[in-house]
Amino acid sequence: MNKSTNTLGKRQWLAVILILAVGGVLAALILTQDKKTVRKQDDDGPSPAQVESKPKPPHEAAHVMMDDDQVRASGIAIAAAGAVQIASVVQFPGEVQLNDDRTVHVVPRVPGIAEAVLVSTGQTVRKGQALAVFSSQVISEQRSALQTAQKRQSFALTVYEREKKLWEQKITAEQDFLQAQAALREAEIAVENAQQKLNALGVTGGSGTGLNRFELRAPYDGLVVERKLSVGEAVKEDTPIMTISDMSAVWVEVSIPAKDLPLMRVGAKVLVRATAFDAKATGTVAFVGALVGEQTRMARARIVLANPQGVWRPGLFVNVEVNSANLQVPVAVESEAIQTLGNRQVVFVREEKRFLPRSVKLGISDGKYIEVLEGLPPGTRYAARGSYIIKSELTKLTSEEGY
């Protein structure tokens, strides 16, 4: 019994020792594998999970390098931001209209029939240019009367010269000479009267194609705004057949609220801006209505606007800008200095030999200067003119993403 017990105990000890040995070997293998893995990771670099996100160091702001010689060669003007008086502006909506002082409704002045229509709507005409050809019985009668008077004048002149010569030679009595002289004066008056009647109708004394035909001519340079005449149409003497307007100057009609009437003075200069496209011009206030509408509480004002290029067309909507007062602002820059980068408005600040875009918040403007509310301290040197060149250079160096 004791012998079997001892044998069993030895076997248990051997099993324990064997298990421990195997466990040690496995532990050694695991440690060796871990060291290899760590060494491999050290060689290959840390895994993404082991890398901690570190903030990137701030990059230097994008800028354009230019020395003084390059600045001068590029035509860039440097100025310092500072206090400026800016005229505050009030805007009024308006509409371009025909200049009634230079618009005429053409009528034939005599009844007749249109034989030819020589112009069309929208055509530019010159003073004296033929617009249409008419045939008229009235014109025929007036020309006949003129020709008859001219023949009588010619005959009376012959008689007068003969009687004058005979009287000077003492052959005839003075009474015959005086009668011939009176007859000549009457004939001259008749010719002048017939000529004046034709002039009043805008017709010349004769026509190579007939006594009854006459040409209706343009009273001055202008644009044919409307035409109401066709070939073969019979018209009366007071029928408006065409509307011609001189477009070298147009009117701008504006409605002014009662509270702003003191700003609109006759003779004052105002700025007119088109709403449909980029165009502006200076006009002169020619009329301010004396009455204020009961319902609108507004008065009408009229501005005369020069239109040599025909840009300002009747019916075009505009904004009329009137200076109300001069305001002193602490910081302002020239309007040309403002550039847009993405969704920001910037000014290119001069620091040593580089230009840096500086974001700014803008205020009021009078067209020449613009107020800077934030982003630019007084005395800052900036590119006042030619800043678009700097922007162009900046786009070559860096993407505009984020600006």
C-alpha cells in the first residue's frame, strides 16, 4: 500500500513539472513574438491608432513680395489709412424718360396722301432728312399762286424800269412812273406772301416731279420713336404721323419723399446709376414739383442727363444719389483699394517688401473714399490704387479657397 502511494506521488510531481516547463516555453515564445512585433512597429512607424492628433503649426499668411521698384513699375500707389470727410448719400428710385423739350410729334400740316415712307421706327435721322413724300392739292394751289405772283412781279418790274427811264428822259409824266412803282411793290408783296405760306407749311417753292408733291423733313437730329404712317394712307393736316426725340439728352423722373425735399435743389448735381448694368453719370436737377401727393406724400423731380452715347434709354430704371451731409470718419481708404477674395473684402497692407490681404468691415462711401469700421488701424499703409495687380499675383501663388 505504501509502495503504490509513493509511485502515485512521483507521477503527480512529474506532471506538475512537465506542465510548468511547457508553460515556461509558451511564455518565452509569447514574449519573443511581442518583442518582434514591437521592433517591427518601431521600424515601420506608429500605427494610426497610436498617433495622437497634434495641432499643426500656424502657417504664415499668404502674401505677395514686391520691392519698391516693382511697386513703382506696376503703377501701384501706396497711401495711409486715416480720417476723411465722407458725404453721406441718399438714394431715390427713378426712371429714364424722353426729353419733352426735344421731342416732336410730326404732322404733315396739310391734308394729303402718303406716296412713300422713307424711315422706320428706331431709325436715327438728321435735321432736314426726308421722312415721307406726300401729294396734296393744297400744296399744288399754293405753288401755283406763288408762280403766278412771281410772273406778275417780273412783268411789273419790266414796266417799272421802262417808265423810270422814260420819266428820267422827261418823255412821260411822273404819274405814270409812280403808278408803275406802286404796281411793282404790290407784286413783290404778293410773291412774299405766297412764299411765306409755303414756308409755314414746311414746303419749298417748286418740285421737279410736280406741283402737288412735297417731302416732309425732320425738324432736328433724333430717333424715330414712333411711326404711324403707311404708303397710300390719307392723312389730315393735324394727324401725328411720327414721333422724333433728340436722345442726346434725356430726363430722369424721380419721386421725392416730403422729408427729403430740402436735399433736392434746382441746379444741383446728382449721380445717376443704372440698375440693370454698370453705368453712372452726373445729371442736373431741372425741376422740383411744388405739390406733394396726398396719397404718396411725395413730390416729383426732374433731372436732365446728357446722353451722347445713347446709353440711357427711356424706360430704364435708375437710382439717383444725392449727398446729404459730410461726415468725419476716423478710418477710411480709397474705394479702389477694396478687393474681394472669396467671401471677404480685403485691403492689401504694405509691410516692409510684401503686401498682405487684410479683412475689413466697411461702412459708408461717397464713391471716392469708403469707411473702414474694423480690421485696419489708422496710419496703416495700403495699396490705394492698382490693388487688382496684387490680387492677380496672389492668385498665381495660392488658391483662393478660404478667402
